[in-house]
Amino acid sequence: MTSRRDEVLAAALDLLDEVGLDALTTRKLAEKLGVQPGALYRHFDSKRSLLHAMVARLTLDAGIEGDVPEDWAGMLRYAAVGARATVLTRRDGARLMATYLVPADETAQMFWRRLVGALSAAGFAESDALVAVDTTFAYVNGFAIEEQSRDGHPAEPGQRALRDKAFEAGLDLIIAGITASRS
């Protein structure tokens, strides 16, 4: 059973796919739901709180497959590939995600801390581990924002395969740089 708040949130994500982040308004969402705009404030006190909930839902719905590797490089790669796949599930998903400075929900925050901890355990200073994780996710968001603006949503499968290879190559460079910085 879903709550009315969940229904509003699902409609907001569907509207994001239909109109994009720039055109997403509470007025359009209210029209989509057949309610007055003020009725949305029962569920979200502002557009910002709605966007935050959309980020959290996107993160929770990620459904990244496979086991998390134990080594820091594998774990960082797993997280980066999964984050990109997640934001690409929605039109302007990367732009939506990039509006938040910290992970949107407790599960994401715990995984962030786990990544930083894995790098620290591998011999990186905590400050360097934070920079490494932050840089990796900045790459994910930047690449996906550029990708979505170029290729649209959803991207044509052949184009997506090319972008997957380019993304992996860039990620390899970042992980190689992180590795070299530890020496």
C-alpha cells in the first residue's frame, strides 16, 4: 500500500521525465495530480523538500546489482557505475542529483562513509580519501549531466554503449590517479 505522499513523489518523478528539471513546477505537478497547488504542501513544505525527496527516492530505487567489492578501488568503481546508472534512469537525473552537497538519505550517507573508510584503511589520509570520493562522484555527475544534455533521455542503445566505454575509461584514469597519489 502506498501513501498519498508516495503517489505525489511518483508523479513528480514521472513529471520530471515528461518536462525536465527546468520545467518541473509545483503548479504542473498539481495539475498532473488534479489538485490545487496548495494541496501539495500537505506532503512537501516547499519545492526544495520535494526535490530532496526525489533525490532520496532515486537513490533508494537504485537497485544496484551484485555484491560490493571489498577493495577500495573496486568499491569506488562499483559505486560510480551504480550512481551513473541510477541518475540515467530519469530525465535530468544527474542535474537533480547534483543539486545536493551530501547524499540524500541515511543509506547513501552510510555508503559514502564506507567508501571513505575503505580508502582510509588502505593507507590514504582521511582528507585525501574524502577528496578521492568527492572527485569520483563529481566526475559521475558531470559526465552524466553532459551525457544527458547531448544524448537526451533515454539515450539510443548504440550511443549509450559508446558512452559506457568512455565513462569507464575516464573512471580508470581517476582510479589510477588516486592510486598514484597514495605513493
